[in-house]
Amino acid sequence: MCKHENTTIVKLCKPREYSRRTEVYVDSCIASLVQLLNNHGVCTTSCCCGHAEHVGTIFYSQDGKEHQLKLGMA
């Protein structure tokens, strides 16, 4: 888990609908996983590592539905 201000830029698999952004800042400790998902066509929509206080989660969109990937225990 990383500190709240420790972030890394990740390139998205498709631009955000509302902002058209193609890159976003994510928690550095999960950035490589988020980038890997996007590189393989799993379009992430939101994420947080949990910062050792909560279970980390990556949200992604697939087949028109929103899904979540839990990253373990807090």
C-alpha cells in the first residue's frame, strides 16, 4: 500500500466518456496492474489501493457492465 499522494500515470485503453482523458493518475503500488489490465483491453474506470485502511479495489467496464476486482485484505 502507498501513501495518498504517491501516484503514477496510467494510459487508458479508451478515453473517458465525460472528460476524453486518455491518461489518469492512480496509486503507484497498483499502477502496474492497472496498466496491464488496460493494455489487454480491460478498461478500468476507477481504482484505489486502500492505503492500508480498506480493501483495495479496481473497477472496470466489460460488456456494458461495471465490475470490481478486490485486491485483498486491508
